[in-house]
Amino acid sequence: MSAPLSQELVPQELGYRMPAEWDRHEATWLAWPHNPDDWPGKFQPIPWVYAEIVRLLSVREQVHILVDDAAAQRRVSGILERAGANLDQVRFHVWPTDRVWTRDSGPIFVRNAEGQVGITNWRFNAWAKYPDWQLDDQIPGRVASLLGLPVWQPTVAIEKNGSSAAVANRVVLEGGSIDTNGGGVLLTTEECLLSEVQQRNPGVSRMQLEQVFHDYLGIEQVIWLNRGVVGDDTHGHVDDITRFVGPSTIVTAVERNAADPNHPLLTENLERLKAARTLDGKQFTLVELPLPRPVVFRGQRLPASYANFYLANGLLLVPTFHDPNDRIALNILAEVFPERDVIGIHCVDLVWGLGTLHCMTQQQPAALPSQA
């Protein structure tokens, strides 16, 4: 595995680790939708979907909302007031964004045993497919400056043009491509992070990525799945297919219809999960989650999945799709999280933007009481 080029201590050496999403939150970060081209022909309902999500979250925790300018802040405030959100819990930041998928462009928080919180600032390049990403790439640094938190930019050493001299490259990583149990185990996919076609980190090996995850997120074990669902614009993000819901419990999407192209992809992932072991050598508890029937708009198959849920304080928001499997998925997740309010959010319109609830949110973990 590669050694970090910087002489500064990496988060893992200081006792930092990425917490699980079900740990208590200080806040949720999201960016307000502003570009109709992200939902062509369907933009009108999208702000109201966001408003309902903010209404539910603002009862439980602070909500930080990024807006393009002061006029947008006034407009959004009016929408949220009409929707019944708790505006005392909402904080606006006039930080223009390219898009609104804060899960991928926002900061990935880490925390140590003393309850100190820090930020890992990974490079964002719009999933290696769009030219406009420069505004979104600034978000983690802005958050770190605002909150006064320590921040690290993960790098990896790679050789350039046959030279033996290693160059430190800032690592590209989207939050939706990983999921952790908060205890040092991480889920991701080969399709997203290892395919040279996707151009996230050309020339960076599996072993190097695992070392970076160890150094900056405190990860001891990486479970590599193969591919994501059909229609996923991000090339196989794990948050559309497989999620930790406990230290040794994993929810994973399955497709029973053998004629559906998702069937072989998700079956292989399931087999890999069955073969995986916890850090102490035991099998994981696996909970199978159905997919809705294909959601298609303008002839395009969309990445509709119940696995793109979001955990907040005392709350679980689950995407729904006007499908008979909605009820089945909600019941499964309610059994997994009996202590939380499990609420379905209609996402047939939202998923036309190629993402839903987890994609639009990024959690900020609460600091633990100091042990000093």
C-alpha cells in the first residue's frame, strides 16, 4: 500500500474515523434545487419535495441549506414557511453550486473518541462526466472554514508518465460511493472506483484506495461489490444498492424478476455479501430489500431504489415510487429501525434528476461529550 506523501498526521493517526449514519447528527446539509435542466420538464414540483424533506428534518436537527444568492434565500424561506418547516432550525449559506447532490460534493465528516469532529475534503469532478464541478468542489472547504473544523485533503502517490518520482494526487471520491458501519468497515463498488473508464482516479490501485480509506476514514476492511443498478448516472454508487443498518447488519437490494437486467447484477452482489466476514470473522446479517418496478420517463430507465434512504435523528426517510413494493420496503426498514419514525417520500419526480433522498443530503455528526 502507498504511504502518504505529507508529513502531517492523517486522521486515522489522530484517532478519527467516519461515524455511521445512524449516529446522532448535529445537522443535515443540502443544496437548494435551482437548475431546471437537472429535472427537464419536471422541475416545478422539485422545490416542494425539498420543502417537505426540510420540514421533517427541521423537527429533529439543524438543516444547513446552500442557496445561490440573497434572492434565492428569500424565495426559499417563503417556500419553507408555507410548508411548515421550523425556520429556527434552518441555516442558509449563500454559496452557489453547480448541482444539488450534496452527498457527493459535500464534506465527509470524521470524529475521534474524544468527540472532536473534522472534515475530509475529497476532490469532486462531477462523476467524471460533466465539465461544471468547480463550485461544488469548494463546498467541503467552505464548511470547514465556517465551522472552524480541522480539514484534510486525501492524497495518493502515483507515478506520472513513466517517471519514478511519485506525485501526490488529490483523491476523487463521492459520498454516495461509500457506506460505513462506523466500526471500520466500508462498502463500495468496483464499477465506481476501480473502472478506468470512469476516470475517477486513473492509475490508482485497489490497494492504494484501501490505504487512503484507512488513513482518512479509519477503515480497516473494504467490502467490494461489483456493480450498481441500471440507470445509475454515477456508475455504480453503493447507496442505491447496499447499506449498513447496524454494526454487522446490511440491507441489500435484490431483483426477483430474472428477466430484469438488475437481477444478475444484484445477485452477484448478494453472493459477495454472503461470503464477506466481519472484522471478528463472523457472517454479516443480511436483509434483502426489493426494488420497485422499473421507473421510466421519456424512455429512460431511472435508478429507483429504496436503498437510497436517509437516516436522521429518530427518523428514517425512504424513497417511494407509487409501487406495491413501497409498503414491503417500508415494513422491512421499520423492522430494522423500530425506534425511528419511518416515513416514505414520494420520489417519482425527484428520481428524474437521477438521485433521491440519500443523494441530496449529507450528515454532520454530533460531537460526543468531551472525556477530558
